[in-house]
Amino acid sequence: MSKEVESSGQRESDLQSALGLFCGAREEYSLGYREGLRREISNELVVDMYLHAESLLGDGYQQSAAVLAAAALEDCFKRRVEDSGFQTEGKTLTDYISKLKSDGQLSGATAKIVSGFPKFRNAAMHADWDRITDAEVSSVCAFIKKFSVQ
């Protein structure tokens, strides 16, 4: 089978998957499941961000990877606390972490690890590249991957 035929078949499969996703989303929206749809789209964006961050890191683009990982991390935590009714306007990553700890969603060793994430986030978002390592970016991506599916 030629690469062109394989590529065409993969594109058709991808289009069928996308069509199924959109039809399901339209159905949920028409039934009033807007919040579930919002959450699903938000989760997909977080997944896309950390996957892209991992890819960039693997290709040697640590700075871009750090910014994407930091954005994905903050968004992941923000959405999680919003789901519990927490008002996020004017709040910081540290506030989100405190809320998740008080709700019991972060505890033990995980809570200790997460306590260092605001420093990572601030370094990434303020281009303080000397304070960021590849290992930290990789660790944040791995955490998001695990935490976003809980």
C-alpha cells in the first residue's frame, strides 16, 4: 500500500473521529449539557498543551515547553477548583493549590510536590529561564497527565 493511500485512509479516519466528536457535542449542547461540554473542551485543551510541552521539550525547546506546561498546570488547577464552586477571579495558583489541599484533593507527598509549582509557574511566565530545568518541565507535564484524569 502506498504512503499516499495510507495517508488518505488516516485522514478519512481522523475526519470520521472529528465528525463523531462534533455530532456528540452538538447533541449534548442541544440537551442542555453545556457545562459538561465546557469541561470536556477545557480538559482537551489542557491535554493538548501538556502533550505539546512534552514534544517541545523533547525537541530541545525548554523555554516554550515551560510556558505551555505552566499554563496547562494553572488551567488544570483552576478548572478543578471551579468545579467545586470556588470563585477564581483575582486568585492565584497558590490559592488554587490551597483550596485543593483543603478539599482533600491534594495530600501527602503530592501536596508537598505541588507546593513548589508556583515557583515554577512564576519562573516560566516571567521568563526567568535560569530557574527552570528540563526535569522540572518534565515533572510538571507528568503531574498534569496524572492529575487531569482523576
